[in-house]
Amino acid sequence: MNLLTLCGIVKTMAEGQASPADEPVRQRSLRTHNLGLVLRLVAASPQPVSRADVAAATGLTKATVSTLVDELLAGSLLVEVEPAPRAGAGRPAVGLRLAAQGPAGLGLEINVDYLAACVVDLTGAIRLHEIRRADQRGRPPDAVLDDIAGLAADAVEAATAEGLLVAGTALAVPGLVANGVVRLAPNLDWRDVDVLTALLSRSPLAALALTVDTVTVDNEANLAALGELHAWAEADPAAARASFLYISGEIGVGAGIVLGGRLFRGARGFGGELGHVTIRPDGPHCRCGARGCLEAYANQEALLRDADVATDDLASDAALTRLAALAGAGAHPARMALEAAGSALGVAAADVVNLLDVDTVVLGGIYAPLAPWLAEPVLREISDRVMTAAWAPVTVRPSVLGPSATVVGAAGSVVRAIRDAPTTWLEGPARVG
Amino acid sequence: MNLLTLCGIVKTMAEGQASPADEPVRQRSLRTHNLGLVLRLVAASPQPVSRADVAAATGLTKATVSTLVDELLAGSLLVEVEPAPRAGAGRPAVGLRLAAQGPAGLGLEINVDYLAACVVDLTGAIRLHEIRRADQRGRPPDAVLDDIAGLAADAVEAATAEGLLVAGTALAVPGLVANGVVRLAPNLDWRDVDVLTALLSRSPLAALALTVDTVTVDNEANLAALGELHAWAEADPAAARASFLYISGEIGVGAGIVLGGRLFRGARGFGGELGHVTIRPDGPHCRCGARGCLEAYANQEALLRDADVATDDLASDAALTRLAALAGAGAHPARMALEAAGSALGVAAADVVNLLDVDTVVLGGIYAPLAPWLAEPVLREISDRVMTAAWAPVTVRPSVLGPSATVVGAAGSVVRAIRDAPTTWLEGPARVG
């Protein structure tokens, strides 16, 4: 491992992170701070690093680094690996890596037409991914929560059999969430469902002794955006500070906004409602009660209807496959429908770029496979409507994770939280209990 | 001073602040951190506080607090005041306050039809405010910069005569700014004007030995939003963490976005371009080249035209006064014009609330005196178009600073920077030079 690269990683991380500044710094917070620093340094390095490398890159003493590393090893967050043979004198140093058999994150997803579970280990590797397709519309919330708890039970059992310890879980729902309560999920017809309490009371989460600190419920587009971010960061450490708009196309249209490598939830947690940005104040009626929202122009239903794809005899994924086939074959209604939806998406995306100045727009969910026809009109509207695009260009690209972004992002958010604040894990109930 | 209140202030500040977390914490950064902590604690307290109060509220030792306070006194950032008589035993403690005769901020503003300067001291008090009205359109940038430098020279002389030391300056321009360069100011017809270099080379700034670290150039709406934030925070410390959209109505339409008490500039610094949010994709042509932008529906020109206010014989401020008088008298065209502009502002504001979830929309610039007629349609569109408004309400209010928000905000941003990071001042060239 090149020391200059490591120092660069420390600098990169420092620029992308934030924490409260108006607290007096004392010994305890110093330790917390430095444990996270060492863990993230090892995580960001593509090769194993030695204790001496960590000391040199961080400026901490070797003795301090050794104490911190011992604690991370004892907590199953790091492992030691055999040293690589090296040129020159002296005994080669033992390398450090993130533990693949330590704590893991469980991601769960309730969507309109499927339920899913996923386990991701501390290195970010997907260890399990399970989808059960079934229409959830009109079912009582309790029945849906029973099913997702059953899926979670199977996932925890499989993860435990692989030597993993599920450290927390994140559940994605297609709606507006506050403090674990789904305030509104229009396409499930849920209103004020206390999903967090329901989950904690059901096995296997009850058996895992997870607490409100380790179980989160979040909007699906937010978790998908995090999944996208983490996938980019695995491929390129500089991408850990990316800023982008992730557009999630489903039955509804949502968005996750990432700024400087962090999910931006808005001032009160309900930001990213791209589906209800106005395209035309007197446009078609939207399910939300207003007129002319993006969702009314560009959701799955509008796309399939305008493209003359009959949906009576088809599951929605098969209908979308047919739409892509028709567009690929040059069918006029399909092309026109994608052009119209792309233009509406572009008007809304241009609003976001004008307001937030992100440099990338990601087409996610159903829009990812349709990107060959959507990207051009989206980019055209941005170029026409954003003055700064002349010198601060914007890229439009399909999601790299595609439809699994949400549940992978949910699982990944748990291990990212441990990587960001390892003391929560080291001192948490799952460790001391 | 109530100790519980002081502790509450520390907590409030901690929640609202952010700084890099991925740097090892060592002695030097500890001192920097704690100097800022003490200064901001004194600043946030409505009454003088003693060294013992500071120690109790922060958890720092009395000896550490004394060392920090001595440094802040020596740097003219704090002053000691006579102790208030108090009940109970013991000698009353000497109180600490922000220095009103120490460093001050110089705010400068180039607008389309005036130039302005303002000096604000460390306590936030306005010590000087000067406006010179003259149309700047079509003048060469160098001539405008000569005039603003002259205005700055007079302001510095007056501030020095009052015992203040100008510690830095912020210049507001109606355009897009990056690294001190005005990339584009459509209403001045400026493109790629290096304003920072031009300012630094002109007296009196050259004479003050200010550097790129102490001179900033920023968009007018951004600085106005900061002015608004600081004015709120002086009246109510909890407002220091406010989140709001400040809409700046002028010849153009801009916005400053404040999130959790911090100016949000967007990912690359060009955010807040509310004037070019789309109201209707095929609407009227906008100066930016696109169609249907908010600016084309709601700027000063559109308002006066639609209200049938003749502008040939009137300065723009007189024309706006006439518009308000007509609306107050119930004149139909004036009322219709304000309803139409308010509705367009509301559609754009609803987009912002859907994306950023701010709880307050501030009508600034020319919109402040027109708020009696604009606020209702703005709020109506937000209520209709933002689902979360049902449980997360949004307030629409006029700017408290009115048209002076920009230049007051510019001057205030300089002293706020010192309050946020006093070591920059204590160790800066203005002190050691």
C-alpha cells in the first residue's frame, strides 16, 4: 500500500465527513473518533494495510494505533491477513482488512408487487438476496409485516449459518416515513402504520434483541440512492463524496438526493418528493390530489398506457419488458411515450439541478432498463433549462444496481453505519448482551 | 445567566454545527475548537456570562476557560463588563460580552440600479449603511468596480474613525459566482469578470492588506438569506438553526436556501437558481433562453407590465410603490398581476418544499412589501401541491430586513465567520501584520 495514497484517502475522508463541532473534545470522544478513523482507513484501502501504515497516514502514534486496532480485532471488525512477500530488509508487517465474518446488515423491502431481503457483510459483499413476488395492494399491513418478518427470519438463519452476526436491519417502504412510522404510502394505501414497533415485536427481530438504535425504516428511494452510492464507492473511493439525484421509477416516482456522499433528507426528513414536482400547473390529475405532478406524466402506468402496452394479461415486469422490446423495434407509440416521459423527467431534473446543482442524474427502478430512450430527452431539458450546465455539465446515467438497489442499499446502510461509528457496535447490546 | 439555559445553548449549537470528522484530533485543533466554543457561547447569551458559567456549561476546566478567555480578550473579540449586583454570598464575577469595538465586517453590494456599503460589528450591530442609486446597466465592469471601491474606502474610513478594524469584506453581485469570478450576471450583462482580483488590487482593500481569505464575492440572494438568518438568530437563539427558502425578487428572481442554519449552495456552488425553475415548459420566453421559467412570470418587469403600471416616467422603486398603492386600493389589474405572480411563485416554492422540506418561505426584495397580496397564493399552491404539508406545515412570511437584507447579510457574514472560527482572526494578517 502506497503511503501517499493512504494519506490521500484520509484527506478525502476528512472532506466528506461531518460531525458536531460545538462539543468540547475530551478523551472519550477522541477514542470514538480515532476508532472510526482507523476502521474507515482500512475500509477505503484496496489492499491490506499495516499498523505502521495507519500510523503514518493518520499521524497517530504507533502505540495508539495498536490499541485501537486491538479493539477493532476483538470486536470482529478487522482481521489480520498474512503479509505479502516484500523486497528489502526486515520482517514484513501483518496486514489488516475488514472482517467478512463479523457483523452484517439485513436489508428488507416492502414494495407494491414484491417483498425482498438481503444480507451484506462489513466489506460490502452481498451474502444473500431473496425476492418473493406477490401483489401487496389491499392487504392489511399486519399480514404484510408478518410476511416480511418471515422473510427476515429465513435471512437471519442463513446468515448465522455462514458465521455472520446480524447487527441491524433497515426496512424500505414506498412511502413517507418519520420515526419508524409510515405516514403515508399511497400505492399500498397505508396511513400512519407504526412499522418500527411492529417489526421489533415480531420474531426474529425480537430474538436478535435489536433495538430502535439498530432498526431503521426508510423511504425506498433514499435507500436505493445509498445503495447506488456505496456501489460507486466500492469501485472508486473518490465516488464516496458523489452528489447526485437518484430517480426511482415504480408505481410511484420518488427520488433519493445524495450530496457530498451523504443522503440528503431535507430539513424535516420528507425531502426528495420528486414525483410531485409540478410539470404543468393545470396538467393531469395526480393521485396526491394536485394536478400536473411528474408522477402523473412519467410513472409506470402513464408509460404503459401511452405506449399502448396492454397490461391486463401481464405482470408489470413483463409489461415493461414488452415496452422496451417495442421501443427497440422502433414502434412509434412506445418511442413517443418514452420521449414524453423523458421530457417530463428532464423538466423535473432540471429544477433539481437549478436548485441543488448536482452533476449527475441516475435513472433507477423501471427507468434503468429504459435509459436508452429516456436519457436523451432528460439531458436535453437540463441543457435547455440550466444556465450553469454550459460550464458545470450534468451526466445522465442508468442505475448500476438496477431494481435491487433498494434492498442492497438497505442492508449496506447498516454496515456503513458501523463503519462510520464503530463504537455503536463495539459497545452495543448485540455485543455485550 | 441561568446555567441550564447556557447548557441548552451549547446543545443547540452542537446540533447545528458541522466540521470534518476524519481528522485525528490533537492539541492544536482542540484549542481552535474550544476558542470557537467559548466565543459562540458568549455570543449566544443575551446577558454577560462569567468564566465560571462558561466552565460549567461546556464541561471545560476553569483553568482552560481562563486561558481561552484571555486569548479572546487580547484579540479584541471579548470585553469584560462590570458585574451585576447579585443576591447571596461571595464576590460577583466579572461578565464577558462580545466586543463592539473590535473587528468588523464590510458588506458591499452591486445591484442593477444601486451600489451599497454596510459595516457590522462583532455583536451584529449595523454601524454604517450607505446607498448610492444609479443605473449600472451597460457600464463597463471596471467603472462599476471603481465606484464600489470608492464606496468601500469611505466606509473603511468611517469605521476606523469609530475604532473598528475592518477584518474582511463580502461583495454581493446579482449573478452566478465561482471562486471570486462572476461567471454570468445577465442583468448587468457581465460574463467572466474576475471581481475578486479587481477588488484586491484597488485601494482601500489593497491598503487594508486583505487577502483572498478575507474577501469573498457571492450571489446577492445567498447573502440576503444569511442576513435574514442572522436577524432571526439575534431575536431568538433557536432560529440560528432555521431552514428556509429566501426568495429574492429584483430585476431577476433568485433564492438563498438555508438548511439547519447554514447556507446551502448546492453541490458545486451554483444552487438556488429558483428563477429558472419551470412553471410551464412551453410558457413565455425567459432571458436565459429557455421557456416558462419563474422569472418570466414573476419578476419586476412582468409584475409591473401585467398590473398596467407605466414605468417610462418612474424609477423602479416608485413604480413598485405605485403597484402596492393600486393593489391596496383594490385595482383589478394590480390584484390580478399579484395573484398570477404569487401563484407562479407558489408553484416553484412547492417544488422546493417537495424536494428540500423547508418549513418557511421568505418573500424578500421587491416581494417583501407586496407580501400582503403574494403570501396567500404562494401558500395555497404549497398546500395543494405538497402532501407532507398536511402534517409538516409551511409558513410564508415577508423578509424582516426588506431591501437591505443583502448588504447587511454581506457584512454580517464576515463577523459570523470570525465567530465561527476565531483563530482565523487571532492569527490572521490583519492581527499579526
